[in-house]
Amino acid sequence: MDPPPHSAPSPAARPREPRVFFALVPHGEGRARIAQLAERCAERAEGRATAPDSLHLTLAFLGGVPPDRLPALMAIGGGAPRVAFELVLDTVGEFRRARVAWIAPSSIPAALLALREALAAALLKAPFAIEDRPFRPHVTLARKCDAPLAEAAVSPLRWPVARLSLMASTLDPAGARYRELAGWTLEPAPTPEERWRLPDWRQQAPCGESEVPKKKRP
């Protein structure tokens, strides 16, 4: 009797591809302050606070990505604008249907918009499918909120954003777990003085032109 043919593994038996996204991740004192606010909002909204090491602001969500396409994502991250900026989180609110409480900026920095737009354009060109929805930058503070949380202004939390991260999330019974796949340091933008610094006239001719040797008089 011939052995039974090998059957393909069921979808449940296949390892799940990690869900991948570009994000900004707070660190140090900034993370600690956001985590404290998350605890307070979770208590007020009767929800579950986001763990400190899970706090992040999503720039572009891609969902499941095969491992062989991760190098392309890393190249896109490496080619993104590398300008650091300050993000002021000063408004809390909720996505009622999703039962999620969040904190967000009332004013979005131009550098954040430029970073998001550059990533989205590069991802679509690659091509990668990304969520087709308006960009509403926020950090999730709590999930499974049973009580409403009215949108309101709060004391500003100033976050010096200095790193772009490519993140992966996996699900387990305790919830989503995040890890960084790659990261890139964002540098301070040059000051006007640095941008328009005059050349050293002792080493360079005016207007960048090369000097023409003067002819000697006979």
C-alpha cells in the first residue's frame, strides 16, 4: 500500500508573518511620562494601559510581510528624511468604536509630515500596500476602554524625536509584542547660520569659481 500523500499544513499550523510597520518610539523620560499618563487614562476610561515598552506612533502600517521583502523596507527606511524634531503631545481622546484612548499633537510638525509622506511615496513605489486612511498621528494609551474619554487638552508632553524605527509585532494571549527590526538616527536640522555659512575666502575664490592665474607683465 502506498503511503498517504503529504498534506499541506493548515493555515493555523503555518507560522504567522510578523506585522510590520514604520514608527516613532519614545525612550527615556519621554516614555516614562507617556506611560504615567496611560495609567491615568486607562483608569478613567476603564481600559488596559499600554505597556511602556509598547508605546509608539505609527507612520505606515504594512501588515504581514514575507521575510525576503524586509531588505527592501530597510532600504526605504534608510532613504527617508533624517531630520530630528520635537513633537508636542497635548490632546487626549478616544476612538470609541475601537475602544482605544490616545494622545496626539494639536499641531503636526512639518518634519513629521515630510517623513510620513516620503515613506508613503517610497512604499507605494516599491510597491507595498499600506493603509489607505488619513494620517492622524497619535500614541495609543489604553485599549478595551469601556468608559468614554472626552477629547481634552492636557499639559504638553514634549518628545524630542530622534529615531525612526522599522517595527514588527506578534500576537500572543497577553496581547501584541513589538520588536525593532531596524532603526535610523534622526539628526538636528541645520541652523540658518550653518545652512548659509559663507566660504573661507582664503581657501576658495568668490562664488565658488576657480581662480585664474594672473598673467605676468612682460
